[in-house]
Amino acid sequence: MGPAYAQIKGKKMIERDFATSFPLYLAAKDARLVLEAADTTGHEARLAEVIVRLYEQADAQGNGEQDMSAVYEAISGRDDDRPAAAP
């Protein structure tokens, strides 16, 4: 699978070019809204939970105003690709 959007964001991550087209803090807000909607309707949203943790971790690292692709910073430098445990 190689949708154009994933290709564009993937390239930005590889190049560490986080010039803002959609801020990470807004992506985090939207992901939290997904969790809220899932909770309200009784649906499970495990993937959204992981995404929220990653976005919040990247935001806490000072990347909130950068492009949402800066979420890469939340996992780069780690020994594995799992998000850090939720606080």
C-alpha cells in the first residue's frame, strides 16, 4: 500500500522535515475526539489510544506546533517501535 498522503508524510519523517501543514497538537485533539466518540458509543478504539499517546508524547517533547509527521520524534531514538507507556 502506498497512498500519496503516506508517501508525503513518510518522506517528511525520513528527512525530519516537520514544516507545518497540519499541526501535531491539532492531530492530537482530533484523535482525542475519536476516543471520546468511541467511549460515548461503547466502541473499542485501541489504535486511537496508541495514536493519542504518541501524539501527546511528541507534543510533550516540544513538537506540538510542528507538522503532525513530527510524531516520528516520539518513537525515534527508542530501541523498539512501541510508544512509551501511558503515565
